[in-house]
Amino acid sequence: MSLRELARRTHYSHSYLSKVENGVKSPTAELARRCDHALGMGGALMEAARRELPGTVTEPQPWPRPMQLPAGPVVFVGRSAELARMDRLLTEREIPAGSVPILTVEGPAGVGKTALALRWARQHLDDFDDGALFADLHGSDATRHPTDPGEVLDGFLRALGVRPDRIPDNTEQRESLFRSALAGRRMLVVLDDVASSDQVNPVLPGSADCHVLVTSRRRLTGLTVVSDAVSLTLGQLGRGESIDLMTAIIGEQRAAQDPAAVAAIIRRCSRLPLDLRVVAEHITALPQTPLAAFVDEWTAVNQRFPNSQRGHQNKLTE
Ligand SMILES: Nc1ncnc2c1ncn2[C@@H]1O[C@H](COP(=O)(O)OP(=O)(O)O)[C@@H](O)[C@H]1O
Ligand SMILES: [Mg+2]
């Protein structure tokens, strides 16, 4: 494995590793721990560190390893370019010392932000030895207020094993306890459906060992001021991806029966995953109906309600 690859996997900079390799800097127990993990050495490097660096290796604390990620969709199609871009932005970039790497996935409702964030998180769980925290901040939920950051911190602290009677009432004190609890840990923090950067800032870890993945319908400009935040704007699915999604739900046989109807449905859904799923599931519930009948039904709805952008969905989900 190249030094650059090792740097990527251990989240140390290439120049730091090169100094250790050349004897300019001494190795640390933490470096041994991360290399052990990155190289799959099964604890051999930590054993060596125990011998060679006496007194520096602390045994792992009996903290719980939270794993709060929800499952995500069973059928997930495409997005390979976006997932690769997320790798480049979140884990393959040199992060300035002392700042927290944050990636915000932005885009309109139903475009697949949460699904993408969960997909990336699940693919990278091995990189985060100490687990993953997840909170839905309900930033665009018309039925309730956005979640208070203090409430999010309360949940995270409990998940990290802090006894409820030790959790302060005051949000600022919770923030500092949260940062202390995360110090020296490698965790992924996923903050879903965020309304504003004010909702995120109190919930940020304090070290570059933790990575933060945020989803939001809005552009969170305030985050870049306090952290090393980058963003990815998510758009509609590609044509091929849309066909894959329809096919995965309605089945290959049915999709192959009328490709023109499939193409018409995809066009009408503007390749939005949420709409494609709703329509595909409706189609699945009516196995005897030819696909062209759905397109006709839709055309009729649009003629009756020409101003209803989502008339098809209302009709199809009734
Ligand atoms: N790449 C994908 N493959 C399959 N289903 C997807 C994909 N992206 C999104 N979906 C589905 O579309 C719907 C909306 O996605 P979601 O991630 O909740 O959107 P957002 O968070 O942007 O509002 C969900 O049912 C989700 O499972
Ligand atoms: Mg979402």
C-alpha cells in the first residue's frame, strides 16, 4: 500500500506519515492503532506499540459503540459518481489541522439526499471505529418544529453512554460535554434534514477524527465560517438510473413489456426518485393493469387539473 493510500485510510497527512517513516517524528500509540486498523494487522501494531512505547498505550475504554444509522432503502440505484465525489470531498482530501470535515448534501425534496447519505455512511462504516450517530433534525417537516440542538445533544450523549443524570440542562454545557466525549474517537455524525447552520453548529464534534455528513434542502452558507465544510448539490436521477429504479420495483418482465410507457412515466416524474418510487409501487399494486393505462390515467388527470404539478401523485396514491 502506498503512503498516500495509508494517509487516506488513517486520516493522517501524507507529510506527517512521511516524517514518521524517515524518523523525523516519533510514532504514537494512536498512529499504531489506526495503522493496525487500516492494514488489517489484527492488533499486531498495537502490541508492538505496547512494547516500544511504554506508558503511551491506553486500553480502550468500555464505551458503547453507537450505531444509529437507519437502514436506508432496500432498492438503491446509481449515484456512483456522487458517491465517488463524496469520497473525494470527505475522506480523500487533506483536512486542515484542527478543523472538522463536513459534507452537506443539498437538493430539493425527494431527490434522494437521505438515501445517498445513508448509502455512503454504510459503505464507510469500517472507517469509523467508534461508530455512527444519526439524528433527523426535521428541518423541512411541515408538521413539526425543527429539532432543538440541545435535544439532539441529549440523544447523542445518551448513545455515547453518558448517564442521563449527568447530562447538563444547558445546551452550551451539553456541547462541551459532547466534544469531550468525542475527543480521541473516530465517529461519523449524520445530521439529516437540517434547516439552518444554527441547528448544526452546536452539534459539531471538535476534532478532525470525526466526520460529519449533513443533508439539507437549503444552502447552509454559515457552516463554512466555522468548519471545513464542503457541499454537493444533488440533482434528479439519470435516465438509465431512473429505468433501473423502475425496473427494480416493477420487475424486469413488466418493464420490458412496454419500454415507451416506462420512458413516459420517467419523464413525467422528472426523474425524481421519490415520485418514481410512488408511481412504481402503485404499478406493483395493480399487477393486471397495462403500463400504458397509467400514462393515460395521468394524462387525463393533468388535463383535468392543469395547474397541479403533482396531480399524478395525488391520483396515484389515493
Ligand atoms: N438512488 C436511489 N435509489 C433508489 N431509491 C432512491 C434513491 N434515492 C432516493 N430513493 C428513494 O426516493 C425517496 C426519496 O428519497 P430521500 O432520500 O428520502 O429524499 P430526500 O432526503 O432528498 O428528501 C425514498 O423513498 C428513497 O428510498
Ligand atoms: Mg431526507
